[in-house]
Amino acid sequence: MSRRSAILAEMGIAPVWRLRQRRSPQLQLAAASGTAAAPAAVPEGPEDAAGSRQQRIARMDWTELKAAVKGCTACRLRAGCKQTVFGVGDEKARWLFVGEAPGSEEDRLGEPFVGQAGKLLDSMLAAIGLTRGKGVFIANVLRCRPPNNRDPQADEIEKCAPFLRRTVALIRPRLIVAMGRPASQTLLNTDASIGSLRGRVFRYAGVPLVVTYHPAYLLRNLPDKAKSWQDLLFAKRTMAGL
């Protein structure tokens, strides 16, 4: 049996999660001029603060971004997890794989996809000629583990979204592979099912994006491994055509 055949043999080839509509506020500043007394200062409101935070993150380099993620307390999740999980891989990667959120092992070790789902992901990468860390970057929509691995909530996504956008901007990948329903629905801002999104090319921040199942889901739903294999082949063809 060839190595590729062995890999494929190892691979074994829910209600819709909804995300509320989000709008990114644009912060506009107007300077007062003339001799008239300036109006009283207006405290920064939630939308102003969100806009300022997004703008700061959008200017960060790798070092600043990693430090910002490590020290982030913008949502409730940080208080309940051991550490943030930034992402791992080639910072000039052509492939960017995006999952949902860290699990217990990821939270413990500080790296995404290190448990059984990570082993399956490594096999999936190997099946299409890829290796973790070489031309590949792996990240999650959320940088903190939700309690009991529950689905991300809309406000948590909102707080973490600027980190992912800046990660994409710094890496400048050729293709994004969104893994799982929450990641796909978040990046595409839709409540459509995985089944309706598979086999199509979308865009996130100007980068082509394709959708497949999350490795953790595949461990619980073995028949869908064959569908995931088809998704990987589609992703490889898409990359070849870029």
C-alpha cells in the first residue's frame, strides 16, 4: 500500500448555527475650528471604541498582533480559559485553514488542532501533499476556548474578528479553507448550511475561500469523511487555478 493510500485509509475515505448580522462601524472624526468655544467632549461610545480598536489592530505587525491576542480581555471567554491560542504555521503561507475555536487540548498547549482532530487534519493535509507549517497556516475564528466547547456567540465573534482579518492581511494566503459550520458561517456572514456551501468558491477579505467539514465533526460522523475528501480535491483544483 502506498503512503497516500495509507493516509486515505486512515481518513476513512445539527441545527444551523446562526450569526446575527454584523456591521463594522466606521469611525469618523471632525475637528472643530474657528474662534467659537469648542463643544464639550463626548465620551467614547461602544461603536466609537469598537472602531478605534479595529483600526489599531488593522495596523499591527506580527509581534504586535501576537501580543494583543495574548493580552486580550475584550470578551468573557478569556476569564474562563487557560490561555489564548493564536495560530501556528508559515507566516507567508499559501494555504490558510480556519477552524472554530480551541478545544481543551488546544487551550492546555496553546496551539490549534493538537488533539485527535489535529491528527486527522494532519492526515487530510498529507493526502493533498501539504504539511503543517510548510506553506500552511492554521488558525481559529476564536482565540479562546468557549466553556464546554459550546458554539461561539455573536458578540465573541465580533470581538475576535479583527484578529483574524489582520492575520489574513499579514499572511496574504492564496486560498482559505473554512472548516466547519461556525467558521464557514462566520467568514461568509451567512446562516447557510455546510451542504449548500460545499463545492463553491467564495471570498473573504478578497481571498478565495472554500468550505469543508471540521475534523472534530468528521471523527463523530465517519461517512462524511468521503465528502471531506472531495472538498480537499476541490480545494486543490481551486488552488491550481489561481
